[in-house]
Amino acid sequence: MNRLRRASIPAVWLILPVILFCRTRLFPAQAELPMELTVCSVSHVDKDADSRLDLLKQLGVTSIQTYIFWNKVEKEPGRLDWSEYDADVTLFKKHGLKWVPFIIAGPWYVTPGFVRKDPGIVMLRCLEHGRESAIPSIWSPRLCEYVRTYLRKFAEHYAPMNVLESINLGVSGDYGEAIFSVLGNWPGEYHSHAGYWCGDPLAAADFQRAMKALYQDDLAALNRSWNSGYSSFEALVPFLPGKAPSEHAWQEFLRWYRGAMTGHAEFWMAAARACFPDTEIYLCTGGDMTPEHGSDFSAQAEVAAKYGGGVRITNEASSFPHNVRLTRLVGSACRFYGAYFGHEPASAVTPVGMLGRLFNALTSGARQLFLYNTPELIGLEADRLVIGEGGRFQLLYKNLLRRTIPVIETGLFFPTPVSRQTARDREVFGNLAAEIRRAVDYDFLDERLIQAGGLAGKTVLVIAGADALEARTVARISEWVSAGGILFALGCRPVAWDDDGAAFDRLVGLTPASDEIQGITEIAVNARERMPSIAALASVIVARAFKDVSPDTVPLLSMRYTDRGRVAWTRPQGKGRIYAYYGPMDIEQHEESWVVTQNLPLRFFKDGLRDAAREGVLKSLPRSLNLDLPDIYFAETEAGLAILNMGRDPRKIVREGRTVDVAGESIFLIRK
């Protein structure tokens, strides 16, 4: 485990006055907007509860989260016993702390037996085996009746106590996330696995209604679009990916499946807002949006905003750039739609991972940061509770954690995962997204956000790992490029499942005559001054290129020994420019691969940015851009520039004519 060296703590503490000075100048207008810091969990039954809460208060913690077990509160219908949680609330109020109850209804481990045995409740059923889970179906109206009643009774009891900082809603999933069951939870006494949980009759009926509405009751139109031969809408039942009649059918199935979970989340948000009109409400979500999860983060953000609420994303770990990759779509979408959001780790993190989490929350605009009550936060020395190594970072920067407004000029397209993607495909994209964050800060933009206007204010867009795009998404991107945007297309050639598929090809410079060719050879750099970091490499092997690309393209990288095999090129469009790259996409070197990756996609991206700026197409480079410094990250807010040094050694950073000393494993702020 990558632990913070104790010897480094004094050096970090020495810069505290500088950090606090910069902090007060960087965020003067937002001093009244502290970040919510909530910890899970401390209970009145813990023998060290008082001393632990005292230490948490020192760390700047504002609230304690508690899992609310519905099956403990209501063992019998209508007879509710809140005494266990009342005792917790009394304890928290004594220490001047607020409360965040995690109100969960549906998952197996919290739902009372009398609910699951109710004849009106239908259980989720998987398509893979046709077997029921022990989790009630999200399509079950009877479940919604129970949830409304439960939320109303909870609010009647706790809202008057003035102890709630926010409430966290657990609507489905294994532990409460707004996703379908993936792994199950303790002790695993029911059928559960990653799969498609829409095999129950209520789900099938909803699918039929949705398709009838989509095609305006025109079965012939559906059959033409899907290349299918259904005899009636009643013959439509949810299908597994390998049994979809066509790509068009599969994409519309996925839209329905994800939309069903979004609809269930909206029911919860509406019901909770009716019961808690003045309380912050977070929708708990998680995972990585693989198709089986049924989640759609930007849609969930839009729903949260509709009800004046927020989203809690629960998938952080210890790597800062990977945490950005895991949380940023929620943050980008929430900021776009006007919702708030918070970050939660999937499990414990390393001490230096805590530093990265603080920086991620600070520079993404998060309102809430969730911490687990782990030894890294509060440790034990000589039978005495002490602030742990990760907690020292929290203590050091507690006054820094204010809600900020990020300034982000770069967009990274978030390719909504589809079933034909393998785990390897997702790993390649995830690694690339993390590497791009090492170079520049970005917002994630998916198709919904692009179609809704999310490209406004962006100067650069990167598309990688996309298998399918709607034609209207490509049209919005094309309009944005023509108006002056810089597009990087890295390694992908998505199909437009709702069109002829040629729009993206035309945009990047591929023609109907373009043919992908393969052959093991070296890269030839056509213009060394435009691709300097790639030109500096001794030898780069490629195995893929295109011939007969559009005549208005300018070659940047080609296959050696042929003047027709183009690996990368650029082409103008209106006031903007496209940089297209179809070389190796792996970031990490794999033992089974004989091709040395040499980080080519990231090198192409960096060289392309320099090229666009040098030629004046890109008016200025993003302030968060870092082309050369390992373990250093920049992020711009409306008030200044934040610097994260994740390395152990101090660094001298030259930025905009100013040199600053940034201690190892620290955050430094420069005001505008």
C-alpha cells in the first residue's frame, strides 16, 4: 500500500501558512460555502464513539452518515421503532454534527420480509436464466407504495429534529445504488449476478408500451427500423444482446433499460422531495455504466436537478487520474443541469489517495465529500485514537475545502458502453482517460450533454473508444468544429445506428473509398516539426492505417514503405480543425504484446495541441495543460489555478512567468 511517509509530514506542515494565505485569496467570495464532509459510520454503541467524533470534528467533518435498515425499523407492517437511530442522532447533536441517513428500500439486506412476501410485489428476474432475485422489481407499483409511505413516516419523525444535513437515497442495486443488481450482498442467499434484470412480466409490459409509444403504434415502422418481423407489439419481450434483431433494436432496448432505472430514480426523487421540501437530497449511484448496470449518469443528473437535488457517485479509489475518470461524468452533468454532487470511494483508500480525493472534490465543484471511518482516517496508537496518515491530509486542508466553480475548456467524449465492448476495451479507454487527465483537466460529455449544448465554452474535444453515435450527435460536433472547435478523433470509427453511418467518416476525413489496411511496419513522421514528441522516438511499430482518405487532409503519420497508408492526419473545417489518429491505442504495455506502445495516443494529443496553437487555430492552450511534468496536475477555477503534486519530492513549477515551490504530496493554489 502506498502510504504517506511520516518524514514528509513536517515538510508539508511548513507550507500551511502559504496554503491558507493562498486559499483566502483564491476563494474569498465562497468562504460562506464550505464543502460538506460526511463520514460513515459511527454509532452510539461504539465504545469509543465520543473520542472518535471529537477527532472527526477536528478534521472538519460536518456530518455522520448512517445506513438505515428498514427491516430493523419496521419488522411488522405499520409498527416502526426508530429508537436505534434516535440514539445516534442524540449523540451527533451532542458533538455539533449533522446527520446523513442513507434511506434504502429495495435491496435484499434492508427490505423487510413482509414486503418481499407481499403478493403484490414482483421480483426482478434475469434474462439469462429466467430466475427471480430477492430484490423487488423496479417496475412493481406496490414497491412504490411502500417507499412513499416509508419516506413520509421517516420525514415525520426526523425532519422536525433539525439534524439532517442531507438525505442519501438508496433506490435499487445491491447496496442502494441507482443500478441493477451486479454482485449481490451478504450473505448471498438469492440469485444474483451481472446481467439484464428485466425478465419479469411487468418489465416486459413496460418495454412493449415504450416501443409502441416510440413508433406511434406503427409495428411496420418498428420492423423496418429493427430489420425484424414481429407479429404484434405484444410479441416484443426484452432480449439479450446476442439475440437483438439489429444494432438499431439493441440501442433502443438499452435506451429503454437505462431509462427505466432513471424513471425509478425520478420516482424516488419526487417522493423524497414531497416529504423533505427543504432538505438536500442525494441520489446514490455507482458502477461504470456498463449496459447491465442500467445506469445513465447524465440522465440521473438531469432528474436530480429537476427536483432541486444532487447525485452521490460511489466509485472512487486511490488513483487521482482514475478517480477523475470515474466521477467526472456525474460532476460535468450535474454542473450542466444545475444539480449538486458528491464523491464516495468504493472502499478504503491510501493516505496519498486521500490527498488526490481532496483535490478531485475541490477542483470539480463537488458540494459533498464522503469518507469511510477507516484506520487511515482515525488510527490507533498505544490504545489511543489518533488522526491517521490519511486524516493528516484532511486536517491540513480542511479549511481549503470550499465549493468552487471549475473553468474547463477541454471535453472528453464519454462513450456510453455497449454490449459488444469487452472488459479489455473498457480498460483501454479508462487508461487513456486517466492519461489525458495527467495532461489536461476535462469535462466528460456524453451524447445527451452534447445534444443539449454541452460543447458551449469548450475549445477542444477528444473522442476515443466510441463504437456508436447518433447522427444528430455527430451533427452537433460538426457544427461546433466549424465554429472554431478542435476535435481529436483517437482510434475510433463509430457507426451511426440511426443513420447511414457516413457522417462521422466525413467529419474526420474518411471517404466511401477509404479502406483500412493492415501490415506490420514502422511509423513515418510526415512533418517532424508538427509531431515532435513522436518524431523523437527511435522506432514505432504500427499495424493499421487507411488509404484513400479525403484529399483535404494533411498527413501527419504514415506507414513506412507506402505513401498511401495514413496513420494520422489533420483537416480543416470552417474555423476549426480535426486531428485524426488510428495508430496503437494501448497506454499500458502488456506482456503478451510485442508492440511497444510508447503512449502514442497521448503523444499525438499533446503534439496536436501544440500544433493547433502554433498555427493560431487554437487561440490559447488550456491553463490546466501539463505537457511534461510527471505527478503534477493543474486545475483552473474561476478564481485561480490549483496545483496537485502527487509525487514525494518537492517541485519548482514555472507557470505563466511565475515560479512556485510545491512540496511533495501537497496542494498549492495560485490566485489570478
